[in-house]
Amino acid sequence: MIQIVVKRDGRVVGFNEEKIKAAIRKAMLQTEKGEDESLIQKITDRIVMKGNERMTVEEIQDLVEIELMGSPRKEVAKKYIAYRDQRSIARRAHTRDIFLSIIEAKSNDITRENANMNADSPAGMMMKFASETTKPFVDDYLLAPEVKDAVKHNYIHIHDKDYYPTKSLTCIQHPLDRILKYGFVAGHGESRPAKRIETASIIACISLETAQNEMHGGQAIPAFDFYLAPYVRSSFIEELKNLEELYGESYEHLYYAKIDDYIKRDLENLDGDNRVLQFAINRTVARVHQAMEAFIHNMNTIHSRGGNQVVFSSINYGTDTSAEGRCIIRELLNSTYRGVGNGATAIFPIQIWKKKRGVSYLPTDRNYDLYQLSCKVAARRFFPNFVNLDASFNQHEKWDENDPERYKYEVATMGCRTRVFENRYGEKTSVGRGNLSFTTINIVKLAIEVMNVQDKEERIVMFFKKLDQMLDIAAKQLCDRFEFQKTAYAKQFPLLMSRLWNGCENLKPNDTIESVINQGTLGIGFIGLAECLIALTGHHHGEDEDSQKLGIRIVSHMRSRANEFCEKFQHNFSILATPAEGLSGRFTARDKKTFGVIAGVTDKEYYTNSNHVPVYYHCSPQHKAKIESPYHKLTGGGHIFYVEIDGDATHNPDAIANIVDLMDKYDIGYCSVNHNRNRCMDCGYEDATDNLTECPKCGSHNIDKLQRITGYLVGTTDRWNKAKLAELRDRVVHK
């Protein structure tokens, strides 16, 4: 007697005879005689009794064929066999179509899901093969029925679902000081502690690359200047020792001489200790510059993970006021300004300047000159972005300007916007923590489903009821994923769980990671607030005050529910302003197919990212800042404010500073500035000429525009999916 069924994906489930009956009934209904319930029951009983205790789906279907062929209704057997063959062909055809699109390097939403991955390369193809075959397994085996249904019907999106079975985590802010001081083991090799700036720079690269292979999201360094500063002084001392060896004299008394700044100066008119000191400084600055140049070049050429993809990396800096820290910052910015290769703009790492009054923002601040340099660099190279440590929600009660480790209490941003700071289960910090996983809710669909309710108040009440249902499902799904992730062993993440994650030093290789990962965050994201509001009120939040009030009410409600989930499930839940790339078009396409074209809602190929004012809406930077800023304090999982400026920003760093001033005025947490930047794809030449069609350097007509897709840069728009390309075409300048 059949009791257990092994499904095609390997799952083992209890036997259900109703599925046999339903299949036979469908076949009978396609014949002239129709269904015969007594025969259906008779055949089903015979199969149940004849079958083994444990059988596969295919074996049971074979028995059905045999019984039907031996029955008076042989025409039903033919229909059943034909239907079975059709289903088999359909399953294979779907997989075949996906694989062919990858094999033939077609540009579609499958191969262009991630603009920074070359899915046309052999490694990229292998990654896409794995990705597309893993997702159905997750749907069938790892998701609860209500979650699977919500995904199927386009209500939620589970990010990085293809990595779900690996139990990997999303992202981490690297405590690089631990690695530089103590070294680490990576695979078959190991790294000794760093002693000089060149080694520290290389180890920083290796740390980011190694961790990327253990995770599915981004890698970041929260205090790049603080971490590398000690190796400036050690390299300076090394230069003095070289002089000692050369001249046979001792300069030990200069090892820890007070240095206000590491600035290259002419040695003319200098003698004695002053000449020696300045020579060592000049040599040190040159070494630091080379180390920073190497770091940037490595982060744009070293590939990690499957997929011919450079490390999705970020570095935060700007608040180390020591001479050594300032040297790191200055040479990093100088190298970024010069560019990589033939002078091209570096795509990675995403650089993030920490803006703080009393440190790096006002003319009287120690690092104000470096802040001015950062604006100059951003005007030419897009980076750095700017994180506002003075924002009301980014401040820490323990921050002290006299604390040499104050960076532990400074918020750091990751990638295109991810933020981890508050912590119910450990110290409030960004360092040594990250996001575990996140899931996005399609709030546009929820609004579309109620938009025909005539009474406005009733419509909004129904919307919030639907929103609560999806919030409950998203929270449950994230908790289920956490329960799955926590069963991983520390040895599965050799670097992450030996050096990076807070508390990992207490783990043994065969310990599970459960005891440390609850310091991470579970993110609930949203997309398309603008379209959601148009469906509910007829206007988006940028053009209507009442819509703005409703928008704030919606996201505030999500934040309140996240706080409830923290208490209910005892995890760190946060609300994320989702940086949708492939998702912005995926949600829209499916909703358009279901509901048709709705003006202002589904009439484009994309939904507007998170809480942004629509890219096509003409407004000033000030208006955009005023509208979007209230959402930053509500989205602790991450947010970004960006502005499109007109013309050539290269010689206009004040334009960048003006946007940073808006951050300060409107309590904005994180921002970036977009501007025009042409790039010759043949020789690498860049400029900001409007509508450039021919490269003035090599004559090529292969000109592309360097653009920011969701918060990070992409070297060529050829890798953008069609939804993001449509959004790019719609972007207007804010002025």
C-alpha cells in the first residue's frame, strides 16, 4: 500500500489518493463519455493496494497508465498519456528556453538581472544556470504555502532566493583592524598581520574578496581611514630605518615625531633632522598613494563568486583627523580623481564620505579641506557618496571626539544604501554586523486591488488591511529563513565566522552560527510608493500634500509593525527603501498583465524605487529633499537621496556641496549626486559633453554614458535590463 511519495524535486510527502482521482477525472472529461466516478474510485483503489509503500511520482503515473489501458475506457488512457507527455515537454521546454537565453547571450531580464555581473562569460553563465534551477527548488521545498502563494501572485519578492539553500547571509561591515592585527586563514592559504601600508591595502582587498565568496550581498569597510592609519606611521618609520642603513646614523628619535600632516614638500633649504623628516614623509606619501591606487585597481579587477563579477564593495571614511588618517583619505581621493587604466572612473569600491560637524563639514573643522577635495572628486567621478552622521537617527550617545575608536559609534553605509546600526541583541554599531536577508512587498499591487472602491476612507482602510497581511507573511518568511540560516556551521564561512561577525571568536568550527547572527537585521522592503499613492489618491507624494501625508503614514505603519515583529519574534527587523534593479520591472510587468495599463501606475516598464519622487517629475533639489527626507528616519534598513544635476560638474564642486547642505538642512541620512559622464568604450576617454557621438581622442563612435543604476555605478548600460533603461530615459534634471 502506497504511503510515501517522492516528488520530482526530491521532497518526501504523504500519499494523497485525491491527486490520482483528479488526474483521471481530467482525462475522462476530454472524452465523449465524460467522467465515471465509480471507475475512478475502482482504479484508484487498485493502484493504492498494488503500489509499494514508497513510490516516486513517475512510478505512480506508470501504474495509472497500466490500469487505464486494462479498463473499458482505453480512450481515457490515451488522453492521460498525451497529457502526461505534454506536461513533461512543458517542464523541459521552460528549462530549455531559459538555458538557451543564457547560452546564446541574449539580453533579457534573466541575463541582465544584475548589471555588475557579466552573465555572458563562462563563469557568469554557470552562475545563471545554477540560479535559475535553484529558485524552483526553494519555492517547492523551503517556502511555507502562504509565502509561496504570495510570491506566485506577485505580492512579495524574496531577494537572493537562489542563495537561500546555501544558508548564506547578505552583507557585513568588515572590522578590518582584527584582520590587519591578527591575520586570517582563507581557503588553503593564510595571511600574517600587516606591517606596512602596501600589505594593509592588499589584505583589505583579500578580506573583501574572500568574504564575498561566503555571502550573497555586499562587503563594506566602515572606517577605512582609521583602520589603515597605523600603517602610515609604520611605513614612515620603515623609511627612517632605510635612511639609517644608508647613512649609518640613528633616527630613532624621529620615529614618533609629531607630524601635523603628511604633505610632500621640496627638500631645498632643509637640513639636519628637518631634511630627514621631510624626506621620509615624501617617501611615505608616495607609498600611500601607490597603496591606495592599487586598492582601487584591485577592487575593479579582482573577480569573486561565480559570475565574472567584481566584489560588490564599499568603504566609509572621512572622520579620522590624525595626520596618518588624513594621509589615507587624501591619497585615496587623489587616486580616485586620476581614475583607473586610461583614466576611467572606478566603478568600485563605492566610496562614502562621513559628513560630521566639528570634524569634516564646517570651515573650522580639521578635515574641512579633505571634505572640499571629496566634493571635487565626486564632481568628476560620482564618488564619494555622502552619509550624514549629524542626522538625528544616525547619532550615537557614546560618540566622543577624543575617543580614538569613535568610529565604532559612527553609522556606516553599504552598497547602494544598506544600513545596519540599531541593535536589540548587542552593541549599537555598524561594525561587525550586517543584514541577514530581506524581502520586498509590492505595495503597488495592494493599492491597485482597492483603487475601484469609491469611498476614499474605505479604500485606504482596505489597503492597510492588505498591507498588514503581507507584512505578516514577509515577517514569517524572514523568520523561517533565519531558522534555516542559523543551522549553518561556522566552518562553512571560514573568514566570516572566524574574524568578521561580532562574537564569532567564541565559535568552534562545528558550532552553528545561531549564537551570533541575531545581531544582524531582517529587512522588509517596499517599492513603488509613488505608483501606490497614484492608485490610492490620483497623485504621487511629490505633487500633492495629502498624498505625501498618506505616504508617510504608510511607511510609518510599516516601521511600527517592524517594531512589533522585533518583540514578537525576538529579531532585529528593519524597514528598507528597496534598491530595486531587476525587481522594478518584474513587479510591473506582471501587474500590467493582470490589471492592464493604468495611467500613472502600470503605464511604464518600471515602478519607482522605494520612496523616491518619480524620476520623470520636474522639481528642484530642495523640493525633492523636502519630500523624501521624512522617509529616511523611518527606513532604518537603508535609504538614499539622489539628485540629477545638469551639465559638466567636473569644475563645479560647489554643486556637490550644495546637495550635501540639503542633507544637513532636511535631516537626510545618505545621498549621491548624478551628472553627465560620457565614456568611450574603445579607449576609455571620458568627458561631460552633451550628446557626445564621437570620441575626440580616438574617433570611435562607441560612446556610452556612465550612470548610477540604484546607488552604484555600472561600467556600461549594455548590462542594464529593459526596465532600468526605460527609467534612465525618463530621468530629468533637478533644478
